[in-house]
Amino acid sequence: MKTIPAIFLFSLSFAAVDPALAQSLTPPSSTIATHKGSPANQAVPNRASVEKMLPTKNEVQAALKRVFGYDPTTTWEIFDVRPSGIPGLADILVSINRQDPVHIFYSAETQNAIPGQMMPFGANPYASIRIKLKAADGPAQGPQVPVITVVEFSDLECRHCKAARPAINKLVTDFPQVRFVFQQFPLPASMYPWAMKAAEYTDCAQQLNPGLFWKYLDAVFENQGNIANATADDKLRELATQAGMNAETISGCAAQPQTEARVKKSMVLGQSLDVTQTPTLFINGRRVLDPASIPYDQIKNLMQFEIDHAGR
């Protein structure tokens, strides 16, 4: 997969966007996005009053073309243009070269943009996130009344999610006082074409036989390289049989509208928490990206640190 151009790591000039848009933006009370598995617009309180102040997708498209148009191998997909949590900044969600979506925070007043991720800050920075995470209802391991909770948002086709499984499984063993919750978060089909189908099958594994869920989940991850979009149903059925489930029953369940609804409910929860890439962990509310790239001892220290700060 092609890497993100180095120029993207620095401030971006959006001179192509209409200067008349140089107005302050009132942040919404909440932003939740839904669009068949990809981030998109949904009406929220206060959004209508600021919508006209945001750059349009066509204007963002023109700006990106002006910045990256010199390189014919660079591609992008704009998922959303929305108010950010900071007055004066628009939040543009875009995927470069089919990689995980990233934020571009754009100031119309200065005609500059900064790619990055907002960070909670303060004496109790993760309290509001923990409140939202109470809605996490996916398959779980650990005590019903834990010291802290870890919530993982994952995509079955994502190679980084596969790479993270050994570390997460080790954390489950090393921290029996912690509850680990798995939430489905298939990324857009333009990036991972069979991810939504795999999410539906594994959701059904949990519904039909919770005791086999983790076995089936691991089997799907282990066989990522053997699954193609055109034959995903056949392979997912085969893996279900190998895990001890009835292939016809699980495929029938996966085709039901309520299964898609459960997966999308999990996605909406992730979107409300600004999950844009997988795997994303929330350890006591603290966001941790791509745990497979972090030395295990460092994650273990972070886990203990959050246990020591439980509820704070």
C-alpha cells in the first residue's frame, strides 16, 4: 500500500477554498456519522446553523487537487466535512491512498490546515469518553464489575487488527481484573470490501454460540489472506464449520437486517467517539491507536497506569 505523501505531514494551504468562508464555526453539541460503513453527514443539534460556513466537498476536492495534483499516484477520498470541537476550525475527514481516514483541521480565516488528532486534556480528560463507552455491548472477557474497561473497535479485514490480537490476548491474561469488550467497526468497502460481511458473520457467532465467538474471531483473522470479496461467504461459512457452528444457520443469520443493524449500532458508537482507524483501543477511556506497533511492556505500563487512575 502506498504511503501518505510526506508533504501531508505538514500544514496544508487551502487557498482554493473561497475566502468568504472565513467565519467562526460554532461547535456542535455532538457529531455522529453514518453512511453504509463510512463516516458521513448526519443532522445533529446546531449543525444546520453552521453548515453554510463550512467548505463544501467540492471546495475541499479542489484544494486537495491543488496540493497533491502534481503526483498522479496520490489518491484521496473525502468522507466528511463537519464542524470541529474548536470554534473557527472545520474538521475534514479524508483517506489518502486508501489508508485509514485522517483529520484535517481547516481554518478558513488563515487559509491553512493541520492534519492530526485532537487530544482530550485536563485533570480528568477521559470522563466524557467513559460515559459514551458505557454503551459498548459487544462480546466481552473479564469480570462484570472490573477495575477498568478496555474497549476495542476492530475491522476483520484490517491487517493491523490481526497483528494486534496477540498483544490484546496477552493483556486479557495479564490483567484478569480488567474487562475487555470487542466492538465491530468495519471500515468503508472502498478500503476493505469484505469487512462488513465478516462483521456480520462474527456478530452472528456471538448471537448463536457466544462460547465459540473468540475461536471464530481468531480463525477469521488468521485466514485474512485466504478471503476474497467474491468468495467471502463461502470462506466464512467454511471457517464457521471448522469452529463448530452450523454454516447454514450462521449465513442465514448474517443475511438478516437485524444483524446489519447491530453492526451499524456498534459503528455509530465508534463514530461518536471519533474512531477513524482500526484497531482503536480505549483503555479507561484513553485512546490507543495501533497497539501492535507499541512495545508490549509499554502497553502493560499504560494499563497499570490507568488501573491506578481508575475513574479519573
